[in-house]
Amino acid sequence: MSEKLTAGDLKSDLAKAHAWALAPVETAHDLVRNLTGVYQSLRDLDIGRYDPARLAEAAAIGEDFGYDEINLNVGCPSDRVQEGRFGACLMREPALVGDCVAAVQARVRIPVTVKCRIGVDDQDAETDFRNFIDTVATAGCRVFVVHARKAWLEGLSPKENREIPPLDYARVHRLKAERPDLTIVLNGGLGDLDSACGQLQHVDGAMLGRAAYQTPYLLADVDRRIFGASGAPPTRADIIERLIPYAGHHLAAGCRLNNIARHILGLYHGRPRGRLYRRILSEQAVRAGAGVEVLQQALAVAEAGAGGAVAPAAAE
Ligand SMILES: Cc1cc2nc3c(=O)[nH]c(=O)nc-3n(C[C@H](O)[C@H](O)[C@H](O)COP(=O)(O)O)c2cc1C
């Protein structure tokens, strides 16, 4: 990369695209397209690339931006990612992934983690997977988030690669039993907190992908159920009310409302006015100049009849 990126460049672009869960940050991706793939979650920066020096540079920018963790993506099977020689195809190159981890760790102070599959294509999910983990662990990675299925790199879309290769939780459980010193987080197919809590009998952590996105309110009970917090979980209305000042702050910084609103489209999933709530957000948050009043309107509609909030004329 001839042009040198500054942390300010990346901050400025990331500030325009706030993801709530793991989701692409297109503007940042454009910015660093010659450097790496960049995705933003709440607290970790998910990066993918095969070049240790450039990865380390991206990681340093992410650390400077304020992330708590750098996560190397060795699980994405998309064609675009394969063309860039990163994501799941790197399961075949454990030594290179180890070099990437070591280079990033040498550059940043925050933890460096790896998200991977249990293999790709015809790899052996026992020996090849163990070799991958051991090689990358020897290079210094202590935390692995394992999507408990293979990726099939030919012929399946990314969506199909989240559904068709069979889940093998037992393989991830064995990994934890064999390598108890490593922190192992299981991912894949966990649809609710009961499933996630069940996995905690076998591994150190559980990661929800689509469930957290489609039915985000299930996360409201995580503190109580898993971390021992007392008190009632926040209501859906509490969550939106807390989000409004956050959204206002980011709108003032040039962010579009939809970059925030799209991550709470599922908040009222399964509730009486959930579809209307979703429609208001999805139709109005994309409009130029949309402000926090859209959140307020969606909240009022969703809570109409629930004791207090008044629905505007557009309500069902
Ligand atoms: C829309 C979407 C975007 C995703 N983006 C990323 C990503 O940026 N990085 C990543 O490691 N995984 C990403 N994933 C994969 C999820 O992290 C997770 O591994 C996958 O959805 C399987 O978990 P689940 O069955 O709980 O959904 C994405 C998944 C979806 C549906």
C-alpha cells in the first residue's frame, strides 16, 4: 500500500457506519480495500487478509481507534473473500495464519483472536483441524471462536454455507477437552439463550450470529442469566430510549440513521405491532435527513396499548 492510512482516516469512516453485530462496514472496507477486509462489531475489529505486515498495520489502526480486540476472520467462505485469499480458505494455511497472528500480536497490545470453521471441503475435521488450532495457538493465539461446521468453498453461497454443511458441536467440545488451556467459543445454529447456556457446559463461550440479529431482545437477559446480574432486564422501550441519544450523537457526526436502525429491526419480532414497527424503521430510516424522530415514532407504534406511549395516525 503506497498511501499511508491514518487512524483519523479510519475513525472518520467507521464513524459513519456503526454496526451492532458482526456486519460489513462498507465505507471502511473501501478505505482499506488494498489493505484488508474490515468489519466492525461492538467491541472487536474483525479483519481478514493473508499478508501479516498489512494485517498488523490494519490492527494497529483498529487499536488506535479504540477497539478492545482484534479478530482474524478465517471463517468467511464468500467468493470475494476467497479471491482476496482470506477467510475460510486460510484453514488450509495454518502456518500463514500463525504468521498473521504473530505479526498482529507484535504490533498491538489488545488481544488477538481467531474465528474459524472446523475445516473446509475435504479436510479432516479431526487431524487437519487439530493441526490448524495447534499451529495457530503455538504462534500465540489463545482464543478461538469456532463455527462448528465446515465451509464448502465450491458451489455454496455464504448463506448456504451457514446452513448446509452439518453442525458438529461434538468436535468443538472435544477441542476444548483436548486443549483446556485455550479459550474456545462455540458458534453456529444457536437460536436462543437456552441453547447458548447449554453449550457453556462444554466450552468457554457461545456466540450467537443470526439469532442476535433477528431476535435481538433475547440478549436483554444475558446479564442476568449468564453473568449473574440482579434486577429485571431492560424492556424493549428502555433499549430504544437509551439508543436515541446514542443515535443523536452519531447523526450529528454525519452517520445515517439507517446504519443504526437496521440493527434493531427485529427488536419487536413476534410482538403484536412488531411488523408495523419494522416497516416504519425500514422505510423511514433510509430517507435522507431521517432523525431520531423515526425511532420515537416506531417506539410509539410498537408500544401503543402497552400503557403510556401514544401511536401516531399511521398506526395499524
Ligand atoms: C449478515 C451476516 C454477516 C456476517 N458477517 C460476519 C463477519 O463480518 N465476520 C464473521 O466472522 N462472521 C460473520 N458472519 C457469520 C456469523 O458470525 C456466524 O459465524 C454465522 O452466522 C453462524 O452463526 P449463527 O448460526 O449463530 O448465525 C455473518 C453472518 C451474517 C448472517
